Amino acid sequence: MPDWTWLATFASGCYLLAVTGALVGVPAEAGLPTAAVATGGALAVWALASWLDDGGYDRLGADRDGATGFFWLLVLYLPYGSLPTLAALDRLLDLPADLVLPATVWALTPVAAWLAFYGGLDRLGLDGRVFERLVGGWLAAVLVGFVAAATLGLTLSRVAVAAGFLFAQAVGVALAARSAGAESEREDGGGGDAGRTPNA
């Protein structure tokens, strides 16, 4: 059987390595061979993942079972859950598009670590389904707004588009919060913490 904890740790490390390269552009600026930098980085991540899997998580007081949840939070849920807000900021502030998502991933990495490894999801009563509803809610709101604007032939200003993205983000957050509250009520009605399912 594959060691899913090690694989999730290694994949998360490689993802952060790639994001770091996109954010700082060190190989390109220093004239280093990309393949050599990638190979060296992968070996370093391999060693770190092996150390974490072989007792490192325990030494750090982290829950090793949270490695898979950390991967999904880092790669999918947190960055893309906040995508409408990033799009609105890009419209309003003309941020460099190639740096916005990498910078967001790094800013959210400590949040993902707390949620996955240090009991944050349980304390907030969250699981993967909440984040899925967040993304699904804002995606539906954006889609409806786009179809309405296209059907009516509306020409929207940058501020109006940014406001639309922020509205979509609010819809997603509201749906996620409602689903988290409903799940908490079902668990309380079914025997409190005994009905709590593991984090995704």
C-alpha cells in the first residue's frame, strides 16, 4: 500500500517549491539551469517529506493525518476559494497577474497548516464539503452575472465588475457558513462529537 501521508507531504512541498519559483524567479534571474534547480529542489523536498513522515510531524506537535487535507487546502480550497476577491483586487489595483496567485498561496500556507495539522478544521467545525460549497456558490454567482450581462448587452465598468466579484465571494462565503452551521446542528442532534467525521 502506498504511504499516502508521505505522498501528500511530498506533493505539497513540490507545489510550494513551484510557487516559490514563480514568485521570486530565482533560476531565471541567476541564469541557473531550470532542470538542475528543479531536481535539487525535488530532492530537498523528498528528504523533508521523509523526515516529517518518520517522526517529524510528532516532533512538531502536528497531526500527520492532516497531510492530505493540507494538500487540498493549499492547492485548491483556500487559493481558489478566495479567487473572486483576488479578481476584484486585480481589477481595482492592476496587480501583476502572474504574482497574485503565488503570493496568495504563500500567504495562506500558515492558515492551511493550522487548519490541517493543528486542529483548526475541528475547532471551526469545517470539512472539505464546506469549501466545495464556497467555490460552487461563488462560481454559480459569477456564471449567473456573466450570462445576465451578456444577455442584456451590458458594458460594465472596472468598479462594477470588481463589485460583482466581491458579491460572488460573499455568496460563496454565505453558503459555506450556512452549510457548516447545518452540519454542526446535525452532529449535535446525532450525539454531539460522536457524530463528527474526520477531516477531508
